Amino acid sequence: MTTPRQQPARHTGARRLAQGVGKALPPMPVTLLLLSFTLPAEASISLGSLRLSAYRIILIVLLFPALGRLMQNRRVPPAAPDMLICLHGLWAAMALIVTMGLGEGIETAGIYFIETFGGYLVARAYITTPDRFAAVVRLIFTVTAVLLVFAVMESLSGVHILREPFKAVFGGPGPHKIEPRLGLTRAFTSFEHPILFGVFAASAFSSTYYVLCGGLLNGKTVKKVMVVVGATFFSLSSGPFVALAFQMGLVGWDRITRGVANRWTILLSMFAGAWMVLTLLSNRSPVLVFISYMTFSAASAYNRVHIWTYGSAEVARHPLFGIGLNDWIRAPWMSSSMDNYWLITTMRYGIPAFVFLVLTVVLIARAQGRARRRDPFVKNCAKAWLVTFMGFALAGLTVHFWNALMVQFFFLIGCGMALTKVPATARPGQRGIAPNTVNGARVPISANPIPPGIRPQPKGQPSWA
């Protein structure tokens, strides 16, 4: 019989997390911002040519207070990623002004900076600990579960239950008609397109598994992740499906290779090997091969291949500042829609904007990897952030993020900074302190792990210090 003392640390930490961590709501500014993502686009006000949605108003109000909080953050003070993401927003804003002129460009530039740097900044200022990150995960899962109810009704009835009433009250174009798939209506819920709803739902998968379920595979975990899978399904969009499957694959690899040395290096080597094989054996680049198979139909695959061909040509012609929101050169039969977030970002704002964004994520992931995390909870939070971002990044090859989803994307990047430092204060068995120990010495299970007045001391420091 396995006693509590003999249970693996990863299980005890995971159960503690699943039972009590992150049940509180995130800080109020964050809660309001996340809930504003679920308001339909019709719930907006117009000031001339400027559309002010709920999340834009919140970001404008919070911009300077959040900046002040960041400057006073002693736990994770301002660092290189903060500067890089700010440079991304500033460079994109400058590119819009250069390519479109002061009259039209400055308004668009201001909105883009608010949505990108502002979304990142709110997370950076208010999500400062793993516990607060867990609270964000719980709120996003709750929102996804609620939206699933509307998605099911919308998909089966063909009536857009959320957007139509808001259109009747506030006006606006309302949801546009999209051909059904598998005999079902593709669910918009509160988003501008089913594919945006699908990416939003799919992004909750790995964080639900690692943070809310503690990385355990049991009946409770299956129920929770099936909520995310169900919400993603009713978008009936290939991009979210691929993002969800990719996250499942990474979670599966994490489970089956637990205890294997250098397992992530092995996985990266496998990806690199597959990339080289495709490069040598295919007459198309690996990116084109990947894009062409991430679709429901041959027509969509054909169109996305041409989007990559014409879009990358625009990048080559305008590498520094891009083309802004101006029209891009393409075949006469192609629409102006470009379903590739990474390509359209580079094409519109130039290669430097793309580089600043990618470097931000790389530095955050690197800082998380260098942090010494012995606590399963903090490790799970870091895994959740990285796998979620990778799912987002993969979906971005066939999806363009805009409006609320783009803000959520930058908000997620900002959340990653909270996981680059191990919390300074620790509770027994929760923050790097082994359970049932006092200053490194084991005590009976029934005893109070840390008697009143005694604090755990770092190695080499006397207990009376």
C-alpha cells in the first residue's frame, strides 16, 4: 500500500493545485478585460471613423495605470521582453504612418499600439504570480464552458443567439453567412468569425490540463478537457482543430516520455529531421506543404498556397515598413483576406516588427527555462503557457488574429513573464519546499509541517538567523 509519504511529488503537487489554487478571480482590471472579449463586435460605439469596443475602452483606461504598476514591479522588474514588445507596437505604428500618411495612419497606428502593447501591459502589470496566472486560466475555462452552450444551440438551430440580439440593439452588420460543414452551422458565439471562436476555445486546452487538472489523467480531467474540445469542434474550422491536435500531441509526448533524459531536445530533433526530409523530397517548401494540408477542402488549400506565394513576395518588395493596410498584389480571382497571422504581420508592418515579436516570446520562454522550479504547480503553469502559445503560433499559419483574439494573444504573452521567477515566499509543499519537512528534516505526517514561529531557512543559514 502506498502511503502519502511515498507518493510522487508530481502527484501530491498536482492534487493540491486541482483542489484549491486559482479559485479566486483575477484582479478586477484583468477580469473586466477578459470578459470584454466575449462581447460581440456589435456592442461598440463609434466616434467618427473610430470604433470603440469594450476591450478597447478598457485598454485605453488601463494603459497608464498598468505602465505605472509595471515600473513598480519589484518581483519581475521591467526587462528586455517589455522593451521588445513595445518596439513591436511602435514600429508597427510608425510603419502605418509611413505607408498611409498622417491623416489615416495615425488613428490606425494608435489603435494597433493600444491593442498589442496595451494587451501585453495589462497582463504584465496585474498577472504577477503563478497563482494569478491560474486564476486567469480558470476564468478562461469558465468563459469557454459558457460559450459552448451557445455554440451548441447556434450550430444546431442555425440562429446566431448572441450576435443577433446585439445587432438589434446596437446595430452593426451582424454575422455574415458562412456555408455549413458536416451538416452543422459553424458557431460564431460572440466572435466575428467561427475560426476566431475556435482558436479562443482551443487555446484553453493545455492550460486546463496542466493548471486546472494538475497534469493528472482521470475522469475529472476528461470532463474538463472535453468542454474545450467540444467548443473547438463547433467552430468547424481547420486552424483551431490543428492547434488543438498539436497541443494534444505535446501533452501526450510529455506524459509518455516522463523520466526520459533530453526528451524535448529529442522532439525538436524529430521536427528538424522532418523539416529536412520535406525540404529534400518535396518540390515545395515545408511551410507550403504544411499550409496545404491544414484545410477542409482542396480549394482552401490551393488558395492558402497562393496567399503565401503572393504575400511573401510583398514582404520581399517592402521589407522595412511593409505596405500598411494598403491592398496587396495578388491574382485577380483571389480575395483580399489573408489567413496567415505571421505573414500578414510581416507584410503590413515590415520584418523588424516580426522580429521584435518573435524575440519577445523567445526571451520569455528562455527565462522560464532558466528559472529553478521544484514545485509541480509552477512547472505546470510554465508548461501550460508554452504549449498554449505554440498552439496559438501554429494556428497563426492558417488564421489571422484580429480584434479581441489578437488582444488575447498579446495578453497571453504578457502572462508568461509572471512565470519567469519562482515566488519569493513559499508555503509548505507548494512553493519549492518538500512536504512534511522542517528546514530539510522530515517530520511525521500528522505533525504540523512548520510550527508557528519557525521559518524554512536557505541552505547554509542557521535557523536562528
